[in-house]
Amino acid sequence: MRRNTTLFVGISLLSGFGSSAMSLVVGIWILDLTGSASLAGLAGLCVYAPTLAGPWLGALVDRVPRRTLLITTNLALAAALLSLFAVRSPDRAWLLYGVAFGYGLSYVLLDAGESALLPSALAPEELGAVNGWRSSAQEGMKLVSPPAGAGLYAWHGGPAVAVLCALMPLVVAALYALLRLTGTPGPTPPPTERGFRAGLAVLRGRRILRVTVLLAAVSIGLSGFATAGVYEVVTVDMGMPSTFLGVLMSAQGAGSILAGLVAGRVIARWGAVATGVTGTVLFAAGLLTRCLPWWPALVTGAVIGGIGLSWTLVAAVTAIQTHTPGHLLGRVSATANTAMFGPIACANPLGSAAVVLGGRVSLLAAAALGLAVAGVAAQREKEAAGMVR
């Protein structure tokens, strides 16, 4: 099991490095080719669009051998990245959008496939810890890979970045092949369970999944809602340079890294629901802290918020892996990802509109909603525990 743990963490490190570096460089590359910031911004839409198809793609994950799917997806991603050598003029910019869409598609397939594969490679009591370490590895790469990718782009251009990033999925595919799978595959699903609705039914029908995914969705959605509010507080209310936002992003990433390292122990001690509730409360506390008129409070609030977001996400993922029938893990994981990350698409523009009331007002509103949802979830959990007794 220790071998598999090392392999999974290595996979997260390499995948996180390649995807974070390329996601930044694609936008810069399009901007340099076209001179249009709006066209560069559309690359982000291409990345997130496949998330909406998560339930259908998750059903695919449950119909094919999961390790084979993970290896094939990584090899296809490497081939797509090498196609960027053909990008030499603005009329070839569509290849960059295609690669961005390919990354988005791979995120859905790889997240669902790996979540479904983990229980076959690790003991149930190890899942929380390994999910936390994987989260820390991915967050750590977000601090390192964007400047590395941008620096290589400035030095040798986009094709050099494409080669470096193409190497990552090739190595990742090899690491998947080295995994030792000791678990047995789940039973073949009956015809009534073959639709994507089966994944949604599992999420709705099991209280621990319903609660942990809801808490993660609320926290992640509110992070999108609060983005414009944080910008307003930093640049307008406090008159600080916009570059300070980079400091806050790094601080939030540091909090996520720290949280991931201990997430397994927290889940083992408190349970997934209590960890998700605590994470949502911490995220709300981070928003409240960022309302204080001192720059150290902004940094502290970002760290606290990073811890909270990490715990809610790891708690939901671990609950899914430990409370879902094996033959439905792919579609349940993909459906849950859509439920958790989909709200950002609505919350972000709502937050941008709400900021006209003031940056701190929108942060207070987001914190209040987060605390209210966490309070209701904690109360329901308490009542459920009382009924069991």
C-alpha cells in the first residue's frame, strides 16, 4: 500500500505541475497571437465547460477498465499538447482552444477515474490521508508551476512549454501502469443503474454524501462569489496594489497545503461530515477576517480560507470513495464534481454584481451564508446521531 501511496502522490505532483503551467501559458499564448484579452479569457471557458458533462462522462468511467482509461487519457493529452508545434500564426489559435478543452475533458475523466480507482489500490482507512496528500501536492504545484511555465514561455516560447507539459502525462501514464490493484472490481451494474441518473440517485439517497458534497459546493461556490469582493477590498478599500492579490493566492495555497497534510487524521478522528462542517466554518471565518482593515488580516484570512476549502473538498471526496458502490464510483465522483464546482459559474458573476454594494458587504454576505449552511448541517447531523442512539 505504501508503494501505491507514493505513486498516487507522484501522479498528483506531475499532473498538477503540467496542468497549472499550461493553463496559464495557453492564455498568454493566445493573447500574444491575437492581441485580444477577451479571446485569451475564452480559454478558461474551454477548460471548465466539460465539467457540465460530468455525469455523462462519469458513466463512461464505469463502463471501461479504469486504469486503462487513465493511461489512455494521459497519452491522448500528451499527443494533443505536441500538436501545438503547429501554432505559428493567429489562424492556428483554435489549436490552443482545443488543447484547453482537452485539459478540461481530461480533468473530468481523470478525477472520476482516479477517485474510482483509489479504493482498489488502498485500504479504506488510508483514503482520507492519501486524498489529503494528493490535495497538498496539487496545491503546491499551483505555487510553483505557473511562474515556471511563464518563465519557460518567455525564454523559449510556447512549443517548449508544450514539450515539458507533454512529458508530464507520459510519465503519469507509466505511474498508473505501476500501481498494484488488490481490490476486486465492482459487480456489473443492472440495466436500471446504467444511466447517469444512478450517480445522482446515490448522492441524493445517502445522507453523508448529500451533506459533504453540499458543504463543499457551498464553500467552493462562495469562494467564486467572494473573488470580486476581495479585489475590491484590496485595491479600493485599502488602496493596495493589485499585485498583492498574488500574495493572497499564495497564502491560500499554503493553507490548503497544510490542511491536506492533516486532513486524513482529522477525518479519521471527527468523521467526514464534521470535517466538512468545520471546513465551511473556517472558510467563512477567513472571509470575515479579510474584512478587517489590516493587510496581515487579509493574509491570515486567506490562509484560514485555504484550510477550510481543502477540508470540505477532501471530506466530500473521501466520503464518496468509502460510501459508494464500486460499480458506480465513476459516475458518482463525476456527478459530485459537477455539483461542487458547477456553482462557480453562477456565483462568480453574482459576486461581481454584488460588489457594487461594497467589497466588505459581499464578503460578509458570503460568510453569513456559509455559517448558516454549516449550522444547519451540524444540527441535522446531531439529530441524526440522536435518532441512531
